[in-house]
Amino acid sequence: MMKRKAVKVLVISLLCSLGAFAQDKSEWTLQECIDYAMENNLDVKRSVLSVESQDINYSQSKFSRLPNVSANGSYGYSWGRSIDPTTNLFVDNQRIASANANVSGSVVLFNGMRVNNSIKQSRLSFESSQMDLEASKNSVILNIITFYTNVLFARELLENARTQLSSTEQQVELTSKQVEVGALPKSNLLDLQAQKATNELNVVNRENDYLMAKIQLKQVLQLSPDSEIEIVVPELDIESEPVMELSAIEIYNIALNSMPEVQGAQLNSQSAEIGVSVARGDLYPTFSLQGGLTTRYSDASQLPTSQSPVFIANPVSPNSGDVQLYQSVTFLNGNDLQTVNIPATTSSGYETIDFQTQVDDNLSKFVSFNVSIPIFNGFSARSGVQRAIITREQAQINEKDVKYKLWTSIEQSYNDVTAAIKSYNASLKQVQAREESFRVMKQRYDIGAVNFTDYQIAENDLFQAKSDLLRAKYDYIFKLKILDFYQGKPLDF
């Protein structure tokens, strides 16, 4: 049994290790990075919650057209001298159980179009929050493209450094054999070994840069600290003479209709315009309709089962044999208690009026048409209108500012791409020239026609030219992606 458990534990551990290894070695494409960020980025999640909140506000504003209906009820007991709620008469030394119920409702007929305008404003705010969500996504996408491109660039520089080191190692091996046979002086070998050490240090530095670029990409994806990430290296071919297909103003006109921050600013401006109408609604009268039902019940409400005259034994006056038929009743007259005598009856028995009968008999209904006219409220309504006008002007200024910043960004990006194209073409020609120069220099060095210093300079110049070409290449690719982004093109490589 213990052996079986040990085997199971070993198998599970192995599977977990393989799973972790597979996860660590998984390669991410640019699109996979973007899709993952859209699902897990915290800024995007905050924007999603903001959209949901605005959706609730929009729904609530539409529901404000519906009537307000409420129902109230109570049931309780009273002891001692109290008022019967069904007769409003005092009752002494009796416990009374009573109940009350009412239903009322009201609906606004007109309130200066505040309801309709508030619905329009809430709808625009909801649509604006959707644009904010898209802008948040775009910001995350640009960050991912930036760091993804940095990883590609750092990887290319590392490969270039390794290529230079490999070339130096081959040259060291060849020179070592030539020194052994006396064809070259030992100083040449020592110089090459020093160059090899320099190239090894350069590889270490490029490895650190590559690792840091991957860490930055992992951080922008908000992966767990213990996770590893590798990226897919796409085929990035650049035309020998790349040219711009559209002008900066043409790209700007496309971006005006596609960039969510512009659309969001326009929606906010429209919302602020309607906000002025909402505020002005406080200057108009409000008309409303109200109605309701109410009823009550008390177990003190009773009816005699039979009635017969009652002769009071006490005479009406002294020395009189006459008797009087009366009943003494006490009631509340204003703030005073008053007792009166009314013709009296006697009852052989009483019965409580049942609940349904009392509810039906005590049922009352009302309908009212109300109007509220604002006459003076400390100028709060007019101040609200003035604040709404200022908010509208601020929104209009913000819309213009967003459009201006968009044009500035596109114009700068367009110029950057144009300069990157020139830089790439120049770097490409420089590499071609450096490669030919190094090829000739290597041939001459191999036969001892030039010294090591000239050879090292030629090799370093070639390495620097290739590094400059890589930098120009990825600078052009990244900046071109920015322009593609403004045009709404797919951002995958």
C-alpha cells in the first residue's frame, strides 16, 4: 500500500512538473498577449465596472418615467383609556387591537422635461463610458506592442552579439593554430582572446537586456511573479524602399472617426449640452397626479345583537317618580372631554364586526392633481443652470483639446515613421558597406597583410552597423504600428 501511494505521489509530481515546464516554455504571440490583457488587466476591469455602473444609471433613468407606488400597514395593541380608531370615541379599560393599511401612488405628468432630458444624458454618459473602456483597452494594447517590440529588439541584439562572439571564437581557434606553427606572432592571439572576452561581456549585457525586456512584458501583462514568458518571433520583412501610403491629414481624418477618446469627448460634450436643459427644468412648474386607498380595522368595533329600552332607576329630579331613558357618552371635543346623554338602549349581547366587513366599510379612496410652481428658492435653480453652462463649455474645450492632441500625436508619429524609413535605408546601406569592408579586411588579416587593430576596428564597425540596423528596423516597425493603430488596422505582426 505504501509503495502504491509513493508511486502515485511520484506520478502526480512528475505531471505537475511537466505542466509547469510546459507553461514556462509556452510561447506567446502578440495577439495572444493582447487577448490575455483584455481579460486580466486591472485597468480594463475597472473600466468594465464603470460601464456596468453607467448602464445601471441609464436603466434607472428610464424607470423614472414609471409611477411611484408604496404600501404601508400597521397592526398593534393599546390598553387603558384610548380612542377606538374606527369610531374616534374613548374606550376605558379595554385592550384594543387595531390595524391600518394604505396604498398610494403618484406619477409626474410634467416637470420641465427633466425626466426625458435626464434619460438622454444618462444614455450619452453610458456610451461615453463604453468609449472610455475602448480607450483603456487601446492604452493597454499600445503598452503591449511597445514591450513586445522591445523583447524582439533585445533578442535580435543578443543574437547579433552571439554571432560576433562565435566569429571571434572561430578566429581565435584559427589564429591559435597559426601561432603554433609560427605563421603569426603570439600577440595576435592575445589580442583576439581579449576581443573574445569583450564579446563575451557584450553577450552577458545583451542577455540581461533581453531578460529585462521579458520581465517588463510580463509586468504589463500582469502575470504572476513566478511565471516565465517566451514570445513567438514573427517574420518581419521590410520593403527595401518603404513609403507612406497616406498623408498625415488623411490618417487624422480616419482617426477622428475611429479613436474612442475622440468619440468619448464628443459624447461628453453632447451630454453636457443636455445637462443645461436638465438644469433649466428646475425653473418650470411640476405637475403630478396622486391617488390612494386606505382602510382600518379594530376589534373594539361591535354591534349589539338585540336592543330593548333601559329604564334608569335614578329619578329625574328629587321627589319625582318619573324615570328617564338615556345613555351617557363621552367624546373628545377639541382638547376637552365632553359628556352628553343620548337616548339609551340596552343590549342583551354584542358581537365584534368581522375583519372583512370593517375593511370594506372603512375603505376610502382619493385622487388629486398637484402642481408645484417654483417662485423663489434662493436662486439655486439659476445657479444650477449657470454651473451646467460652465460644464458644457468645459466639455467643449476638452473635445477640442482631445482632437488637437490626436493631431499632434499623429503628426509626430508620421514624422517619426518618415525619419525611421530614412534611418533604416541608411543603416541598410551602411551594413552592406561594412560587411564588404570586413570581408576584405578578414582576408588581408588572415594572410598577415594588416594588423589586429585594423581587423578589430573593422569587426566592431560591422557589429555596430548591424546593431544600428536592428534599432532602425524595430524603431520603424513600432512607429509604423502606431500609425496603423490610428487607422484602425490589425496590430498583429
